[in-house]
Amino acid sequence: MGLLVALDRPGGYEELVGKLCSRVDGFKLGLPLLMARGPGYAGLLRRRCRDALWVADLKLADIGYVMRLTAGLVAEHVDAVIAHGFVGVEGALGELKDYLDSLGKRLVVVASMSHPGAREAYDHALPRILETLERLRPWGVVAPATRPGVVGIVRRRLGPGVAIMSPGVGAQGAEPGSALCAGADYEIVGRAITGSGDPVEAAERIRREQEARLSNCRGTSHGS
Ligand code: BMP
């Protein structure tokens, strides 16, 4: 069971990361924060919580050459980098994965997204993206907590060896634990924690809700 906190809004998170460190599994750094504070800020935050999983959410979607250059700016400070899945393997994700492998870093690829409009694009694109993911075998995949059925499809197709991270819990309406029940390894929560008056209490409550839902759904089939 995992909880990743999305840090998106430009701001100072040093104190918050220190407080959340023992309560969550990792942090996902969004583009607004990285652009405002610079890639080195990821390193500064990491020093507050070294053993957590640190993910740079660059949502890369470009030719391999440019994705490598971009990932290279932040890779030393994080464990994993997120790219979009629709750009394909040759000349794009394949190059990025080889590059990250050479640095000992992990690639996470978006299979589908959590917002309502994702249906327009991803309902058609998902079968192709799943083929890409089967060939590429990235360390991790992003699949939406708002559509647990999609999480289940990704899990069944890619098997147990991939880490599935699911955004959409809290501010976007998905309940804590719902994606875990569908087969995800981590739920990504941003505003429901960072926008709360008491982020530590919010993270602890979400943890408790994840545990409760997970213990209820265990024993039932994934993807429900
Ligand atoms: P929030 O919990 O505040 O809605 O934040 C969700 C986080 O997950 C944001 O960092 C966003 O970029 C990310 N995300 C998402 O919401 N939907 C996706 O499909 C993919 C994402 O990475």
C-alpha cells in the first residue's frame, strides 16, 4: 500500500517534506514547482527525506534526444521520471529508458489520465499504449484512480512486475484506497494534503482510509 504526495504549487516544501517523511512513501514533483524553483530544489527537498521515492513528473512527450536532455537536468535528484506513453518506443521512450537505465534511474509512463476529458483521447489510445508498455517494460505506469477499471486493465495486462501509480484521489473525487483495490501500488494525492490546513493530519487520515478500504476489498477480485 503506497501514498505519494504531489507537490505542484510553487512554494517552499522543506518543512512539510520533513513532517510527512515518516508518514508517506514518496513525493512527486510537478512542473510548476520544478520550473519555479529549478531542478536543484528537488535535491534540497530530497535531503529532508532521503529514503522516500522521489518522482519528477515532467510528463515528457518529445523525441528521445530532447526527453533525455530534459530528464538529465533533474535525474540526479530523483529516483524516477514520468513521460507520456503516446510518443512510442523508437526514437522516443526507448531512448529515454536506455538513458535512465544508464543512470540507474527509473522510467514511469502515463497509460491513461484522470481528468474527464481523458476519455476523448485515451479510450481510443489505451490499447496502443498498452502495446507500447508491453514492449518497453518501464519500471512504473500512471493509471487513473478516477477510473479503477483502467487500473485493473493495466495490472492484468502488465502483470505484477510493474509499479502502478494512480492520481485522482481527493481533489478529483476518487476515494482513498479505490485504486489500490483495483491493483495500484501507490495513490498520488496532491491538494487534499498540500491544500489542507493540517497536511500531516490529512495524510494520516488518507492512510487510514486506504487501509480500511483495502482490508474491505481484499479477497474480492481486482478491477472492480
Ligand atoms: P491532485 O491530488 O491535487 O488532484 O493532484 C494530482 C496530481 O497527479 C497532480 O500532480 C497531477 O499532475 C497528477 N496527475 C493527474 O492528476 N492525473 C493524471 O492523469 C496524471 C497525473 O500525473
